[in-house]
Amino acid sequence: MFLVVLVPAAAFAQDYVTADNTANSSCAAVDAGTIMFIICRIALIINTLIPVLISLAALLFIWGIVQYVIAKDEEAKKRGKNLIIWGLVGLAVIVSVWALIAILKRTLGIGDEAAIQVVCVESPGIKCPE
């Protein structure tokens, strides 16, 4: 059952490196060795893990509902209620991190084809590209 949850991660992993070892992701436009490249790679790893974590949190939430419904005594209902709460908290945290990464990527211009545009001012010895 657990392997079924990891299938999306395996599919996402095939997008990052091509046969000639060049990045085939949104980090390809960022120069390697820069802080932007490191942030971009971290964002890609987090974006790969997020569907797995959302699946686990949703399973925890559903398992808590099942435990709450089938419980006979008050202690078992309390454990089911705690699972429901922690599943919802987990989903909220995961989605918040996902949104924060998206905001950071958009703010820093990482992953966009129209990344941060640098204005070129021609001066002696500097020729601006057309």
C-alpha cells in the first residue's frame, strides 16, 4: 500500500535530469553554484515530496474518521479524534509550505521563462545585447 503512495514521486523524478545530465526543469535557466540555484533545487525537492505528504496526511485523516466511527469506548473515540485533528493540521501545514514555496519562486523569478530582467545601460566598454 505504501508503494502506491510513492508512485507520483517516481514519475516526478524522471523530469529533472535528461540522458546528457543536463537539468530539464525550471532550474535550467539558473546558473549552477548560485544561491538561486540552491533555492530552486530545494523547491524542486519540496514540490516532489508534497504530493506524498498530502497523501499521507489525507490517509491519517481518513484513518482517524474510521477509528472514530467504529470506536466503542470513549478512549478509542478520543484517539480517533486526535488522528482527525493531526491529519487536518498536517494538511494545513503542507499546503502552507507549498504556497510559501510558490510565493518565493514567483517573487525571486525562479522557474519562470520570463525571469528577473536586468536593465542594461550602455557605457564605454559595455555593449547591451539586443
